Amino acid sequence: MDDLDQLEKTILDEIAGAGDEQALEAVRVSALGKKGTISEKLKTLGGMSPEERQVMGPAINGLKNRVNEALSSRRADLRDAAIAQRLEQEKVDVTLPVPASPAERGRIHPISQVVDEIAAIFGDLGFSIAEGPDIETDYYNFTALNFPEGHPAREMHDTFFFRPDEKGERKLLRTHTSPVQIRTMEAQKPPIRIVIPGKTYRADSDATHTPMFHQLEGLVIDKTANVANMKWVLTEFCKAYFEVPSLNMRFRPSFFPFTEPSLEVDIQCDRSNPGEVRFGEGDDWMEILGCGMVHPNVLRHGGLDPDEYQGFAWGMGIDRIAMLKYGMPDLRAFFDADVRWLDHYGFRPLDMPTLFGGLSS
Amino acid sequence: MKFTLSWLKDHLDTQATLDEIVEKLTMIGLEVESVDDKSALKPFVIAKVLSAEKHPDADRLKVLSVDQGDGKPVQVICGAPNARTGLVGAFAAPGTYVPGIDTTLSVGKIRGVESHGMMCSERELQLSDEHTGIIDLPEDAPVGASFAEWAKLDDPVIEIGLTPNRPDCTSVYGIARDLAAAGLGTLKEGAIEPVAGQDACPVDVKIEAPELCPGFALRQVSGVKNGASPKWMQQRLMAIGLRPINALVDITNYVTFDRGRPLHVFDAAKVKGDLVIRRGKEGEKLLALDGREYELGPDNCVIADENGVESIAGVMGGEHSGCDENTTDVLIESALWEPYNIARTGRDLGIITDARYRFERGVDPEFMVPGLELATHLVQENCGGVASERRVVGYEGHTPKRVTFPTQEVERLTGLDVPGEESLSILSRLGFEPQGSGETVEVAVPSWRPDVDGKADLVEEVMRIHGVNRIEPQVMVSKDTVSTRVLTTGQIRTRAAKRALGVRGMMEAVTWSFVPETHAKLFAGDHPVQILANPIASDMSAMRPSLLPGLVAAAQRNADRGFADVALFEVGAAYEGDRPENQRQTAGGVRRGTARLEGAGRNWSGNVAPVDVFVAKADALAVLEACGAPVDKVQIEAGGPDWYHPGRSGTIKLGPKIVLGTFGEFHPRMLEALDVSGPLCGFEIFIDAIPEPKARATRTKPRLDISPFQAVKRDFAFVVDREVEAARLTRAAAAADKKLIRDVGVFDVFEGASLGEDKKSVAIEVTIQPVEKTLTEEDFEALADRIVQNVGKQTGGVLRG
């Protein structure tokens, strides 16, 4: 039995000394392989007397089991060590920068974002969005909107004209989105509830005027719409758009050729903090839009009887209300495509204005 | 339109404060743009110079001892030549803000001598341009009193922004009438006694262009002395920004503002023969009162005599027959002119005058003669002289417009519940004459309201005087159901395109619709370039036929600012003609430098490669995908428009006719022509070319059959001619078995001498999805053979050995 003890000690020492799985396998082969020391011992059992075998059988098998256990335990340790070593080698500096996701780098222009905000609000009020061409005829831009030929009100518009065609007719760049009023009346029977966002053009340039700008036109025509309804729609819009719970608005009489009566609307605000406008507080008035009841002549030009149908229309500057809400100081920068400006004033492409999620985040 | 408070009170008997008046003006549609309450002049006091000694160190300066009324004379240094002992003038103590020099005074030393204040000139107080000396007041002016108050300069000035429909309020009288109607006082009597003239007017008038001149009144006043106008008149004129000239001219200006009645005065001695009102003749010229010479023609109406043109009718008089201090006989003209012609003449000649402003809006025809009478009174009062009888030519009287007015119309259009009598009372106070009573009345429109044509105009009158703020907002019931889709397909696609490009790391630009004409021509293809007749700048003269020139220029501007790697896009109109259908909704983008989807610039993990045609292609396809285009059905053709690199550009088509878009790297010549540098790639998608999606009866998606069998991938490498397009090869492979082959990808393209001249190797990965049973090795072999055969047949490719 002593040599078994001796053998066990030797093998277990070899197992403990095996530095890697390969060495461990060599130990296993030398002990338990076909010609391994323990295998050789097992072979001797056949030549033994039953009594002898009764003693030596369990002893040798016990040795074999213990060696097997030691082998698997050592194997597990070696694997753990190997993994630990690999992990240590694979360590990286996680403070190294990663590129921002494209969705975070991209930007939506404030005009697009504000148009989406407007669509969300007016969609909720049952309006649809209409559009029309930028290059217009004199008829749609002026005549049909009750600007008589030669009338000084036309001059207020600083119109861009194209060169006359063979027939001497000259097209123009629309000076407002109002031509779409007529185009809509021609295409659709009342009730009409539309808003018209679009590009408009006037020959003018300074910090608050650019030769191209964006307007939002609104038109409601049915058999009952009146100034009181218009006040409600515009007040609700302004509250929703500026995201304030209440707002003081001042409607005062004004003049536009295509509305009668005509009104201009001011919003009460606080401008004491330079570069910032707060609505719903303060004692300043800021003009925000023009509106009125659609002029009977405009209804007639749209093919409607002004004694049967009535309605209201309004127009406001999209760029202007964007500036008021988001604080851009200079309109000209809207059209410069400076990536620093776009990055700062632009919106993340996945921030989509909705009423259920809030217009702005 | 400017006026002063005291001037208003000439016509309006009111106890209202300045603030109340200002508030009411705005609320009845006469928007107050500014109020100058003259508080800036309050600190200036009347002071007397007790002594004036020469400055010890300066020849032109004097050391004054100034008494400001408190018995404590102060020392003031003054450079005015008229500074002298005994002079009484306007003094500003230290701490006073002097508007004319935009400075707040402090005690200072001038050439070593202390100065405790300033004796001011008129210019320093912004009273006039006078600056040759300090203000020199009469000796009896009360020392110590407020200068502004004593000189009646504390009269607040109100400026209203007049809308073009209100010619009646180009006069102080008209404004007073509106305020009185709105309950802010009583309008004073405005009727004018006619002047009993002696003898006929010696100058006759002949109207040869009655369509341009519906009436003309003239009178001569002989033996006048044309000195300075009275102080009160000068002060009012100066307060509203007019320069006093002489009594006759000032009177015309005064009546223009007081009653909205422009007048003209001729020096009778310089008028030769009778006056003729006619159209200008081609090439006729006039040196006008502003010292400029104007060339006139048949579109302009003129007043002429035997000398030729003496005046541009209703716009500006001529220098030759103008009145000056030597005028002794004056012809006063009060006439009516056709408004549009005046507007056109003023615009064509570039003349803006107070007369044009009123005539083009329409003056009160019934005040033509009273205006002449008022002017005659003022001339006689201030210049003396004997008036002739008046001569009135061409005027046929005014027939008032009549409007049928159902009083209920006020509520119909505004929601205001105003009793009928109240509406009619308001109209009466404004000078309208309602006839009869009941639910519908006839209303005669006063001669000074050419803007009023119909019942809606009367509603506006009632609304603005009754009070817009009395209209309570009324809910407009918008719907009794959940909203359906609001946007059209085009609008949804526009929006989707923007968001899709945004999430690809691009920034949305909004660039001008106009580009330089040269750029427009480069991108117009066969379409006519739309050129503005009156561009605001030469580089903004043509409508963009493509979004690319604007975006390329924008990318370069950013590069010039130090941002070389930019990715910009825009979704908007391109203009291929001047008709609505020529305006094409387009999504376009450019990427510059290394601005790729995955990031830009240098990176510790590997630098980003420059942008190329494939980057642009990916953007273009992303837009189509976002817009719901059938991307699986589109074909990519090699080559694109001229502005792209011919070998590195492509055209996206749907069927043989529909071009959905183009993409590519820019042609080096194009970069040169646009004066920009690359690397630069771009794309455009024509959103309105994408077909409308088919209407579907339900939203149910097609049934999904997921095969239970394992999908298998097999690789093939083919050697083909260099010219063979990869898409042809993958199509050929896919066509080998449309049922089993799910996908064909290209994972390697290689060219090398080992393959032979003009050859390349294209390696594809074929995904095979068994549907009915697990495929055997023989099945795969047979499929692989079909793939090799099909590719061989369609592209000439052979399996690479």
C-alpha cells in the first residue's frame, strides 16, 4: 500500500505543478493513459487473489478517482487563470471617445420644426395644410385679392418681378401666401379650414427683413365664422405655440386689401431682458400677425357668394414667430447655413413636435 | 402722419389725457407709432449772460457768467460768435442730456478754465439745423423759467402709422373727427367762410386731361408780403419735421396737414398766360422745387403755361414759378387729381411728397374749394393782399356713394351684439348719413371716405368705434370626431425626407431660392432659367433650378470658416419654369470632406475616408426609403447630369421614364465653375416624381410565412469584364431561382494583373432559404450550377479558379 500512497503523492504533486492545460494533460496521460501508472496498477488487479483484489481494488480505484477529481479541479483553476489573464490583456481605455450617433449630429432647421409645430396645433383644430407655387401671376397675388391695379397698397409689397414673356405678361414671386386662398377656393367647396405655410418674397433686407421669408396663412370659410371665432382660434394658437398657460392679446383695427374688417394683433410681453421675450407677462405689446374677415370681393373671386359664405383669414411670419419663441437675434442667419448656427438653433431630428408629447422638449 | 397735441385740440374739445388719447387712437385703428412728450427739453432753462470775457488761452472762446435765475451766476465757456453780455438764451446745467450732441454734460475744463454748463444752439436742442450761434431770445424772456414751456416747445408730438385706406386721417381734423366719434371729446366746427373776392381771377385754367384732373380751383391774391410765417405755425411745422420756408409755402404745408388738403402756390409774376392741365409731352423736363430735373411723358399730368411745364400735378411744383420773399402776387391752387396716376407718377419719378401721399390715397373732393378758401384766409391774415374771385374748373360735384346696410351684418361678421341704433349713431358721428330706420338702411358715405364701398366696410367702422376689445372670443367647434390625417402625401414625404436625412447626421439648411444666374445656367439642363427683372443683388438674380448650387456654396462658406467636413441638406422647391407644375419639390444634399454617416475627420480608431459617390447614393436611397418609394424596384443607371463626375455618378429610375433622383461626386470642372473645392458629393431626389402609394382597403400587412428550415449562405467569385456592372451580376445570380434565393450581396471586388487585362473579380454571397424541405447536398450543387450558368450567360463571367 505504501507504494500507492507514494504514487498518489507524486501524481497529485505533478497535478498541482502543472502550469497549463497542456502540462496537466501530460500528467493525466502519464497517470491514467493506456500506459499510465494508475492504469498499470489497475491491470495488476487481474492477477491478484480474490482477497488481495478485495483490498487493492478499492484502493487503486479510490486513487484513480482522487486523481480524476484533482485533475478536473486543477483544470478548472487553470481555465479561470487563463480567462483572467486574457481579460487582463484585453483591457482597453474606455475613456477614449466614440463618435456621436448620426441622429444626434443631424439637425432640423427651425423653420421646418416650427412648421411641424404649427401643423400639430392646427391639425388638432381640424385644419389641413395647403400649399401653392412661389412663382405667381399678378392675378392671384394681387387682383384676386382685391388689390386694384395701380393701388398704393401694391407698392407696400416691394414685389420681385420676372422678365415679361412674349405676351408681355410678367410673373412675380408671391409677396404673401394669400394667393393660396384663391387657389383653394377655386379647388374646394366650403367649409374650408386650411393653413398655408410657405416661402414668400419681398425686395427688402435688414436684421428683421430678408428678400425671402416664410409666412403662415390661415383661412376659414363657412356660413358662420366671425371675428369672435377668429379671436378664439388665434388666441388658442398663440397659447399652444408659445407653450404658455395664458396670454394677453390685443386686436386692433387695421387695413389689408383682402380683408374687411381688418385687424392687427399684438401680444403682451416682457422684453426687459435683452435677447429674450416672455409672453403672458410684462407691459410691452408686440405685433404678431394681421387678420380679418375675408373681403367680399375676394370671396367673389374665389367663386363664392359673400352673402352666403363668410370667413376669416390671417397671416403671420413663421421666421418671426420662430425668432420670438427660440430667441434667434437675426433673421439673415436663418438662410446662411452656418453649421454652428444650425447646430445651436436647429432641432434633433427625432424630436418631433406633437401635442401629446409637447411641441418642444 | 405726425401732429402735436395742441394742434389736435384746435379741432377736438377734450379733457382726455395724452395717454388716453394715445390708447384710443391705437384702438380705433390709428396705430400710434411714437409719442414724443418733449420731456427731453425740460431741463433747459432760460438764462442771461451777465458778462462775456475773452478766454485767456483761446481766441475764439469766451468765459461767460450766466444767471439761471437763482441768483448764483455760474461760469460757462462758450465758443458761439453771438455770445455777448446781455444775451438771453437756453442753458443746460451739468447733468443735462443734450440731444443734439448726444452727450450728458458734466463740469469740465476747457483750455484750463472750468465750465459749469452750456448755452445751447437750436441744433443742440434738435429744434432746427441752426448752429451758427447760440439761441438768442428776446430780452424780456423770463430768466429761470423752462425754455420749452416758454417757447411752447413742450407740445407733445404724436406719430401714427396710417394705413393706406384712410386718406381722411392724413389731416389733424380727420383724426379729431375719429376720436370724437369714439367718445373722446367733441369735434369743433370745421366749416370755412368763403372769401369775397374782388374781380375775376386774372389767370384762366383749361383742363385738357379731365380723366386725370376732375377739378381745379384757383385764386390770385395780389399785393402780398411773403415774409416768415407766424411763430406758432413754424413751431407746429417744425414739431412734425417740416422746415419753415416762407409764409406762402408754410401755409400750403400747414393746410396739407391740418385738413389733408394739399395746395400749391405759384408766383403770379412768373406765370405766363393761362394754365393748362394736360399730359406731359415726351422729353419735356421740369426743374422741380427739390432742385432736381425730372423728365416727363404722357403718363404724367402737368400744369403748364406759355413757358412750358410749371408743376408736376399733385406731386411737386416747379422751381421757376415758386414763391419766394419777392413774391407779391400769388396764385393759390387747390385741385383734384386721379389717385392712381399720382401714385404711378410718384413711383416712376421717385418723388415722395406730402401732396403725393394724400392725392394717391384720395383727398376729399368736397374740400377742394373750402381748402382754397382756408388758404386764402391764412394768406390774407399773414401776408395781406387782395383776393380775386375764385376760379373753379372741371368740378362736377360729388355724388355720395350709397351702401345698403343691414344692421344685423355687424353681428354676422364680428359676433358683436350692437343695437342697430348704436351702429347708426356711430356712423353718423363719423359723417355717414343713414337714411331711414329699421333693419336695413341706406347709408350715404361721406366724401372724405373713398375707402368705403360696401356693408363690410360699415361693419368695420362700427366695430372699431364700438371697440374691438368688446368682442368676446367664441369657441369655433372644430370637430365632433377624432381628427383624420392632416397632411397630404407630398407633405408627409417632405417631412419624412427631412427627418431621414437628419438622422443620417446631416444638417438642414434653408438657402435662398435665388442663385447667381451663372450658377442657375450650370444646373438648369434643358429647362429655361427664370430670371428676376429686379433682383435685390446680382448674385440673387435667378431662381434655382436645383438645390445643389446653393448647398455647394453653403458648404464652401462653412469650409472657409474652418468647418471643412459638413453634411448639409435641404428639402424645398427647384424651379424648372414659371408654371406651378414646374416647381418641383426636391430633397437635395451635399457632403464635403470626410463628413460620412459614421462620423468625420480623424479618429484614434482609424481616420474617416473622404466622401464619395456611394455616400451620396446611400443618402439618396435613404430619402426614397423614407418617402415610401418602392426601393426594391428602382434601377440604378451609371452616369448622371453634367455637374457630376461621369464615371462616378448615377441616376435612380423607376421604369424607363420616371427619374427619381441622381447622385454622384461633382465634376472637377463644375467645382471650378462654382469656385469651390472638394471632396464633394451630392444627390437630389424629386419627391413629386415618386408615385402615390396605392390605396389600400385595410391596413393589414401581407401574411408572413417563416420557413422552418435553416437558411444557408454560399459564396461565389466570378471573373468578368471590367465593364460589367455588379448589379447585372447580382441580378443574374438572383434570377437563377427566385423562390430559393433570398438575397445576393457583393462582398468583394478585386482587379489585378493576375486576372488578365480589363478583368475584375466580383465575389458574391448568396443567401438560400429552403421553403418546402431541407435541401440536400445535390440540391445545393444543382442550384450553384444554375447560378454559375446564369451569370455566365448574362455577364460572360466565369467562376474564379
